[in-house]
Amino acid sequence: MKIIVLKFGGTSVGSIKRIKKVAGIIKSYAKKYNVIVLSSAMSGTTNNLINMSKNISESFSDREYDTLVSAGEQISCSLLAGQLIEKGMKSRSWMAWQIPIVTEGQHKYSRIKVINKVKILKYLKSGGIPIIAGFQGIDKKLNITTIGRGGTDSSAIMFAKFFKADRCIIYTDVEGIYTTDPNKLKTAKKIKNISYEEMLEMASLGSKVMQPHSIQDARLNRINIEVKSSFVNKPGTFITKRKNIINNKIITGISSTDNDAKVTLIGVKDRPGIAASIFKPLSKNSINVDMVVQNISSNGKETDLTFTIKSYDLIKTKKILNNNKNITFKKLIFDKNVSKVSIIGVGMVTTPGVTFRMFQALAEKKINIQVISTSEIKISVLINRSNITKAIKCLHKEFNLE
Ligand code: ADP
Ligand code: ASP
Ligand code: MG
């Protein structure tokens, strides 16, 4: 029999009622496939665990963080396996260490390297349905690790890879991938097919429906994904190779973030190496710098430098900049009320004038653009957070996504 991987997100297993519904979905596949299930923690559980760690310390030990936050999946997996057993099926839960799922990299942000297939294959052959804890792994020294928020998407893709699954279905609380977050814009439309490249950009630029790493892994391993709802039985969205898609739209989707912060250094020396001196200690402290602009220096001596980071890194960034002996500046300015809105689409590669249309549409709504960054298939702008809904709405209309 062919193998299918089914992943259920937090809302899909968010209550006993939901778990019963999900067990029904699993049962419907079990007649035709060997089913491997990956489950997230019940919605809210991971956040609660993280909050508890924060109540102890904002710099809670990374190792203990992983042991703590991986606990959520243990609860949902045992409940789900228990429900399947109750329905007369053979099932059991599997934690990462029992398989094992081996990860590499630092705590909190590890990546799955190897999944040992032996026990799971044997279990599948015996007619069992393994319910596997997503998000977690173990490292070479047997420490429990986690693979980043939303990581069960990656766990599912990696199981599909290692077990050469026929299909990988991501069950979630919306009907698929939409042109923009359907919970933020009512007129958002479900997309039938989307390329890995576009999905990767959308996920990286704030569409949390899929974890970015999972799309990278799916693309590298050519794993076709279907994203669909565990609430209603309707066709979802296929994430697949560009070649498989016929799309006459210039823009496929719009993403936005709500946790960016803007940092401006006024009056830094305008000489070679200065940007490196600013960013080196930030990178050493794992602070991800996103958009960067440097003004031209009017007097040839000094300039202003603006960049964006995640707002949760702001306090750390401030400290690092103020303690940096290799740079001087006149003033440091922060703005936590910014958001990045991005338009994404492979169609823009061959269509001139997309940037102009985006800027004009925003200007007509009197939305000021603070920073711009582009790649081949996306344009991002930083704007005041209060304008985000207005911006998404007008861009959605401008590029005929309704
Ligand atoms: P799960 O718990 O199933 O992993 P997530 O909360 O991680 O679910 O992701 C689903 C959510 O992603 C949706 O409820 C929706 O609000 C949000 N989302 C953001 N952008 C999009 C988009 N373009 N299409 C669909 N959902 C999106
Ligand atoms: N439970 C983890 C989280 O909330 C992993 C996941 O849901 O995919 O981030
Ligand atoms: Mg998710």
C-alpha cells in the first residue's frame, strides 16, 4: 500500500470534539493508504508553555525551552491515538526520541536531518496508524530539540521525504492558501495551485499558513503538498512545481507582517566597513536584519542608516548598538509601529510596471512608504502599522485578486 502523510495543526486538534472529527478523517484514508499522522499541540498550548518560561526569565535556557514547549504535542498525540483506538483502530503515539527523529543545529531552531524508518515501517506493516509528535526531535547528545514555531509543517514534509510518501496533506483551519490572509480580508480568494517559489516568499513574508522551512524542504525534495481544511470537506490548494501551473495573474498573493521594528542610526561615519561594523555583532547575536537603506551623505562625512528587525529583538539590538565601540553615531531612533506588506508573483518577472502600480495604489490611499526591498518575484514596502489593512485592501484590488 502507498504511504500518505497527514498533518493536523493546532486548531484542528484544539478540542476533544475536533480530535474526534480528525480521527474520522484519518479513518477515511486508512482504507486506501498506510497513514502516517503528524500532529501539532492543541491550539494555545505551545503559547501557554512559552509564557510560563517567560515568567521565569526572558532569557530562559534554550535547552529547557525545547524540553518544555515540545510537551504540547505529547498531549494531542496521545489523545488522538486514544480516540483511534476507541474507534477500533490500531494506533499509538510516537515522540521524536522513540523513533528517533534526529535534528542538527541550535536549540529552538533545529532542523530535521534523519528520520529512522525501521520502527515506523514495521508498525505500518502491522496495520498500525502512527501518530507522531510534530515540532520536536532529538540531537546527537539525546537532548530534546524543537524546529521553530509552526514546525509541524516541516516534520510532515520530512516524513513525506523519508518515507517516499505518495501525498502529503496539511490540514488546517482555512480551506487552503488564499491571495491574502482570509481572516484579515474577507474578499481574499482561495488559490488552486501555487508554486514552491511563491509559497516560500509568502510564508517568509508573513503568511503563517505554512512554515517557510517546510516549503524549502518540499521544494528541494519535490514533494507535492495539498493544504486543506479539517473543518469542511472542500478542495484545497496544491503547492507544486512552477511548470505544473497555468496562471495568468501578475501577482499571486499579498503577505504582511505585524512584528517588525525600524531602527535608524543618525550621523554614522560614511566610510568603508561601517555597515559591516554595525551588522556583525547583530548577526553574532542571531538578530536577523531584514530591510536596509543608507541615505546618501550630504557632506561626504556622515550618513543615516535605517534597517528593520523583528520587534522582539529590539531591546537586545538597542543594547548591542549602544555598546558597540567600533561605531559612532549622533542619535538612535526606533519605531515599533511599522509593518511590511509584500506583493508576490512569478508573473512580475515578465511584466513591466508592477512597482509603479504598487506605489501609485498606495499613494492614492495616502500611505507613506518608508523602506523598499525587492527580489525577482516580490516587492516589499515598510509602512506605518495603522495603514496595513488599507494597504492590503487597495493592493488586492489593484492586482485583480478579488
Ligand atoms: P495550523 O495551526 O493549522 O498550523 P496556522 O495558524 O499556523 O494553522 O495557519 C493557518 C492560519 O494562517 C489561518 O488561520 C490564517 O489566518 C493564516 N494565514 C495567513 N496568510 C494566509 C494565506 N495567504 N492563506 C491562508 N491562510 C493564511
Ligand atoms: N506547536 C508548535 C507551535 O505552536 C508547532 C506547530 O504547531 O506546528 O509552534
Ligand atoms: Mg501552522
